[in-house]
Amino acid sequence: MTVALMWEARAAEGRGEELLAWARAQELPARPVRRETFRAAQDRVLVITWWDAAPDAELPELPEPAGELVMRAVHRWRFESLGEG
């Protein structure tokens, strides 16, 4: 079964590139099947990791960045893959 963990943060004013670099530099204690990083308007950064695991498995997640780097707490979501189509 595949589980996708989504981590999304909004950078403090003018700190989008710094947040993006911070997110890319974060190492997880285990290697996901896949990891992809995105950016969006308003200096938002999204990281999705895919894991071969049960939906309720204990999985490593990116931490919260330092408070001055972000405008608000990180948003996190967990999804179970239902396959293509």
C-alpha cells in the first residue's frame, strides 16, 4: 500500500527562497519511495513523500521550521493511494 505525506508551509515575508532551501536540506531518518518539492504563490513550499506502508504506520515527517522562517504552523496531511484512474 502507498501512503503520501504532504507537508506545506508559508514563508515569512521575503523568506521564500530560504524556506525552500531549508525544506530541501531536511533529511529524514528513513528514505521514502519518492520525495518531491514544490513552490507556489505567497512563498508557499510543499513537500510530498511517498511510502510503502500502511495508512496508520509511524512514518518520519519533516519538522516545523524555526518560527521566524514561517508565517504560521505547518499544515500536514496523510493520503492513501487508491491507484491510477
